[in-house]
Amino acid sequence: MIARPAAPEYTEVMATRLLAACALVLLTTGSASPAPAFQPELRRYYDLLRNVCLTGVTPQITAAYEQARVAVERAQYGSGREGNFWGVRTPEHFYQDCFQSPGNIK
């Protein structure tokens, strides 16, 4: 006959095992999904926007916006530009934020 630990210890052991099993399931399912294909274009666009308050909207920013917009639409991410949560804002919107928000935008 196998002896069970006392009730509080047994509960703690089972909770630890359950937590480890949940973490394992999350890690295996989370790593299976590939990164969206548009991330490099989006990263380049956001990198160029860092100084938009100082430089204004430049042709490089506009070109990067167009590349990011096309890449996101091609990937059919989210619900597209008609959705509420489509992630690429125009450079003009970011430039307007420079004047509408208090303090220094970083």
C-alpha cells in the first residue's frame, strides 16, 4: 500500500503538478503559432516614427507606412482596415499626436 502525504502537503503537490502541466500545454501550443509575416515591415515603420515630432512626415516614413500597410493586408491579419483594431495608423495621425498630447512623446 502506498502511503499518501498529509492532506495539506498532498494538495500542494497536486497543485504544483497541475501548474506544471498547464505551463507545459501553454508552452507547446504558444510556440506552434508562427510570427505574423508583416512584423519586419511594421517594425521598420515604427522605428522611423521615433522622430516624427522633430522631422515631420518624411517620404521615407510614408514609404514605410505603405509597405507595412500592404504587408498587413496581404497577411489578412485581423479584420483589415475596416476593423476597429487594425494596427497601422497613418504617419499623419502620429504627427498630429505630437501637438495633441502633453509632454514629450517617446
